[in-house]
Amino acid sequence: MKKITMIVFFTVMVAVLSGCTTANASVEITYPSLSTTLDVQDEEAYRFELEEETIMLDEPETITRDGVAAVSGGASWLYAKVQDGVQGTKTVSYMVAYNRDDEMLSRIEIPENDVTNSTTPTIYSNNQVAKPGAYYTSSRVTRYGYDCAGCNQSDNRGGTAAGIAVGNNEVRQSDGTWQTGVTYEGYYLIATAQDIPFCTVVEVTNHTVSGSGITPGVPFKAIVVDRGGSITGSKTDLFIGSESNPMISMGSKKTFDVQILEMHNRTRVNGVWGCGV
């Protein structure tokens, strides 16, 4: 605030003046005298700053869109992620005024300075090759045993195309020992088309399979160790031990969903073929 101090001194002498002249013809008149002192403390000029605020927009959604970024040699029924979603942002600019005590006086948006980066979705598309995260719906699910028609077997034992030895309710493990059941290193065995490489680990969901530790509707993990003449496209064949004495029931559904979790290489240790899981 402006502070003004004024000191006023008045000395007034009044002489009675009239049209007559007194005996004292010399009259000294002292007129009011004004003495002022001005002390002004100027306020500091306003300070302006440009401020920016970043606002996060909607989270990316996940969508499926056919025909995007098709891969040479990809399978029409195999879907994989082709684009990662990015959450969008909006940057808003403001002109902010402060007084000399750094107290904000005003904050005004500058619309023409706004910058918006729209949210982009995560996109899955078909015509992809097998890789972790890829998925498909098996168009038909069948079952087979070591004693299937046309399968090479002797002494109640046979083998898969990947070299995993199987038998009547038994499977040879990676260390060469035989284990009762229908799993290899804890994974159930499946046959797929060549689009899914040997030793690929998958998770099976949305199914009605039961038996040997599998519960309908509960996801289970399997490993690709076999092929089949009729196993083309997205078809899947599930190993059940023996066709004459199956350990697994398929239930009412003849399809299920498959997602690739891991991909491993075939191994051979002491003459025993296996998967490096």
C-alpha cells in the first residue's frame, strides 16, 4: 500500500484590514506555509509463470481385429498381440499470476496450448505365428492313446512324434524314469498341427475335460509332443493313456481355448528324447 505522511504546519497572523490605515502602517502578514514529506513504497510488479498439468486419459482397452499385421507363414486361426496399448494424456497450459509475496492471484487456462495424445488400444490379430501370449480356440478336440490305430507300439508302450515314450497309464520322464499317469513333467500331452512347435507349453481353458487330475472348467497345462494325420489347423488331440481303458473323459464340449505360455526345445540326454522344461 502506498503510505503518505503529510506534516502540515500553519502559522497564521490575522490583521484587521479595513479601508482605513492604522497608525502602524507596516503590518507583517505571514501566509500559511505547507511543508510536506512524501514517502512512497512502490509495490513489486506482478510475476507471471506458465504452468502445465498432465491429465491421464482412459486406460487402453484390448480388442481383436482380424487382418492386422499378418505374419508370413502365420496361421489364420492363431491370434497374437500386434500392438501394445498406450494410455493417452492431455497436457493443459495455464498462465499464473503471483504477487510479490508469491500469492497466486489468478490461474487462467490457455486452450490453444492444449496437447492431447489419444489412448491407443492393445490389438490382437490373426494370421500370426506361435509365441508366448498367442492363443486360439481349438475347432475340434479329440482323444488318443498309445494303442491308437496306426500307432507304433509294443509291450504296451509306444512313443510320440517328439520322442516322448508313453504306455498304458505311464509316461517316461526327462530323466528316463517311467511315471504312472498321463503327464510329462507335470504337463498333460497333446498333439497339434505343425504351426505349434514341439515342447510348447499351453494353458487349456473353457473345457469339460475330467479325470487324472483334471476338473471340468478348471484350467490345466499341457505340452505339445505329438502330431497326427487328421490333426490340422486348430484341432487338438489329447493323450488319455489307453483308448481301450481311457484315464480321461472329454465331456460334452468338443472344443476348448488354448493360450501359449512357454516355448522350449527338444532335448536328448543319454539317448532319451524329451523337452527342456
